[in-house]
Amino acid sequence: MRRRLSWWTFAVLGCLPLPGGAQATDGPAQTSAPLLWPLELQPALSSTFGETRATAFHNGIDLKTWGKTGYAVRAVADGWILRVRTSPWGYGRALYQQLADGRIAVYGHLESFATPVTQRVQAAQRAARQYSVQLWFTADEIPVQRGQVIAHTGESGAGPPHLHVEIRDALNVPQNPLLQGLGPVADTTPPTLRRLLLVPLSAAARIDGGQDPVAVTLRAMSSGSGPADYEASRRVRVWGRIGMAVDSYDRADLAPNKLAALRHELHVDGESHFTSTFEHVSFADGHLVALDRLRPAAIEGVFTALYRRPGNRLSFYAGTAGDGSIVAGGEDGLPSGLPSGLHEVIVTAADVAGNRARARLQLEVSAPPQVVAARLVRGSEEGWFLEADFADADDERLTTEIVDAASGRIVQQSSIVVGAGPFTWALPADTSGTGTSVTAWSLRVRDAVGNEDKQTLAVPQLTENAEAFRLDLSPTFRTRHVLLRVAAPRALQAPPQITFAGHAQPLQQDGPGSYSATLSLAEVDTDDVVIECTALAVDGGRGLGTLTLSGRPARPGVAQVIELLQGKAALHMAAGSAYEVIYPQALSVTPEASGELVATG
């Protein structure tokens, strides 16, 4: 008796198992005799294996039919018709052929089947009184020989006109058809590399001094002009654990369509660091496309990851160094990974024909300096002094500047030795030449490669009954840490301070009235994490902002019910929901009635 899977499995996987209920698991790559190209047209592709789709990888190749339908489809090898399916969606009219060597060939988006199959399909449609049917056959019902016409091309299911072809192994796992003896497709064009993406992977990571992903444009180099075909448009400063990704595509000779490259490699300082090769992807793992293809929120486009994210069980990675992430300088304050200084990253893309392209990027590993405990102090003769200390994990000397915050004019500049502080500077009362006293100063510190930190301090101008004000706290969640941004509507005497997990800490100043801090939720051991932010305005008014986050983690392999918003909401997590430890959050929003619409809850 043939075992059947549930309808839900059909809908998710888009396929059926082999008779006998074999599970879809990745198997070893097969070496087989060349397969026949199924169309009597020069081999040309509109899509190839491993391309990004919304919820899965592209599991086959799409053969161009140049906007036409009705071309004869020939069997790629000896075998027999295993299954046919008709549907207005997906593969449309699809035919599944069992090959003599145990593999399965799939032909999709067909216009029609050969006569023996058509007769059976039409009979089944009449009996079921519906268009969508699915039929299975035994080995002796419809045998076919290599080159025999078994269908005609169309545009059923998902157009425009083309022929979708898959080659699956004996366990029903899609393989790259171009590595399974189908072809060759004429291709003398190397892949194109457009951008590299750098992603911070920990709370301590910094890329160009910030914590957001950074995309770097690549420019093509003239032939023979250097060690790579592409050069990054600039050097990137990094610190902590980061991940790399690449925006690339390939083209073959006979069609202009953008295709996926076969292989991507990451080399760091001449050593192989990470490799991914799109050889095979099981249906059970297809949804993990979101862990291999990155879509940064503020950066347009799709990038192929060159590191393995937690929970990623895709099996086409090889030759990796750990998870492929790069530890630059220190990780969470510990000296490890790449030492400070310049390092060379080479990203290579290769296609099935062996064409290769390389891109070169220079990483500047350098710890960002920090302004510590800066404050304004009134002197005995009504003058003001600025006191501060500085920290830097890999620099002995730093450059400091004291700037008139109103005019932007540098009034003092000096070189300091880290660890020799704290330092004190006497501030001039008038630097503008207009007789107006300076009321706000910016202290900037910079290392030799351009990393910097700054704090703006204002001279108090106290008024009676200064009004209190609200600080706006805006969180951005990054799995196990949160990037907290604070906006102050009034000029402050000093950067705000936050109390988090029982500890007070200042925020980094990003711009006028804008501050930020990175908070690690992994350090918290309470269900509700209350963040309090306080500040003092120039007029003496006190600012306050509060934010409550959930400190309950969702863990891989654990079924959980996580209560949020003090029990107002509950998140039910199945055991397979989380690929890594995450801290789910909820936001409470009060609906606003508009026009004739009435908010009811």
C-alpha cells in the first residue's frame, strides 16, 4: 500500500514523496551520465538553481522559450512517468518522470501532456468534476525513452512562457540540474559583484562606528590592474563580531537574464574562511532561505550570507571557519580574533562553467574611543573648566577637540595619552568675537583611523519653576540585544543616563538631541525589564523617559507561552519556532478613531 502524506504537507512542500514514504533529506551529490537537454533549442536560461524566492529557494532551472509556447518537451533519460498534476497555481501542469537510475525529473508550467498522459488526466478531471487532479503511475504503465516527446511547453501556473526543470535525487531532494548532467549552457561571462554587506552580530560590534548594517559599493577594475576584479569603494572600520554578505548575479551567453552564481567564497588575509555552493536544498529546509539571504531593513536588495546564522541547518556550506563570522579585535571586551590594523577580505563568486570574479575589501580593525565621565566645573573666578577621561582598547594616543557647539569652531585641540587622565581644560568665556558667552561645548575624541566619540555639555542657565519634559525612547531589537535611541526635545546640560538591569550608564551622543546605547538582554534575569532614562536640561528642568521590555527568552526546541505587556498579550511558541535565542517583544498601541470608524479595542 502506498503511504500518503497530509494535504498540509503537499501545500508546504509542493511535492509528494516517493512511494514508500521516503523522507526528504539531503543526500550526497550524484555523478551520472549526461542528461538530454529537453528542448530542441539552444540551451538558454531565465533562472537557475538556488535563486531567491519569497519563502524558499528556486529548486530547478527555467529554460527560456523566448515568449512562445508549444515546444516539444523530450525525456531527459530513460524511465517512466511517475506522477502528473494539474493546478491553476504553482507548477501548473507538471509531469514527474522516474529515471532509470533512481532520480526524478520534473517538468513544470506545461501547455499539454503527451497523448497517454492526457487521456488519463482528462478521465480523472471528468470523474472528479474539477480541473485540479493528481495521478500516480506504476513503472509498467507509461514507460518512456530518452528523447521521447512527453509534453509541450506552456505558461500554466506561473507565467510567462518557460519550462521549469528539476532533477531530484532518489530521496526527492532537489539537486542543481547543471551539476547533474543537464546542459552544458554556453557561459563565458564571469559573475558580477555589486556590493558587500557588513552586519554587526553582537552588542559590542561596531561598523564604521555604528551598529547598523553597512553596504559598500564595488567598482570594477580594469583587466590585470590588481589582485581582484572588483575593489570596494572605501575601507571599512570594524570592531567586534561581524558577518559578511554579498550582492551578486551571473549571466550566461545566450540570454540577458540575471542568474544565481553557483559558489561564493570568503577569504580573510589569504585564508579560506567560508564557502557556500548551491548544490542541493531539501524541501524540508527550503524555508531557511531567510537565514541564507539577508534583506536589511534600511538597505535595498538581497545579499547572500557568507556566515552561518544560528539555527541554519542548510547543508551546502563547506570549508567553514566556525560559523564564518569574523571577530575583529575584541569580542565583548576580550582580546581575540583579528588584531588591530589593516586586513584583506576577498569574496569570490563562481558559476557552473568555472568563470570566477573576485572582490577585494580592506577592513580597518580598530576599537572606537570613548569619552568617560565628562562634566563642566565652575572655577573660583566665575570661569568654567571641562573635565573628562578617555578609554580606547587599542590606541595609546588620541586627539581631542573642544568645540563651540553653537558655531562649530574648534577652540582647543590636543593629544592625550590613554590612561593618563582624567584631563582638565580651562574654557574661554568668549570665542566668537561678538561678546556673547558660549553656553554649550562639544568634546570630541578621535583615533588615528577616524573612529570618534563626542559629548555635548551645556552651561546651566537655571530658571525658576523649570518645566519637566519627556524623553522619547525608541528601541530597535536585534535578537538578544536592543539598540536604544533617545531623543531630547530640549538642550541638555549633559547626555542622558539610563538605568538598566540595576546599573546606570551614560548614552552615546549621535547628534544634537539624539543619543543611543546598546543593551544586552542576555544579561537580564527578570520577566519585565524597566529602563529609566533621566536628563537635566540647561534651564534645570528634569527629563524622564521609561520603557518596559520583556526579559523572557524564546529558546530553540522549547515549546513556550511567553506573556508580554504584563500579561496583556501572550505569545505561543512551538518547539521549532525559534532558530536561536531571541527576546520577543510587544508594543501597545491605542487605536485612534477616524471618521465613521470607531475603535472598539
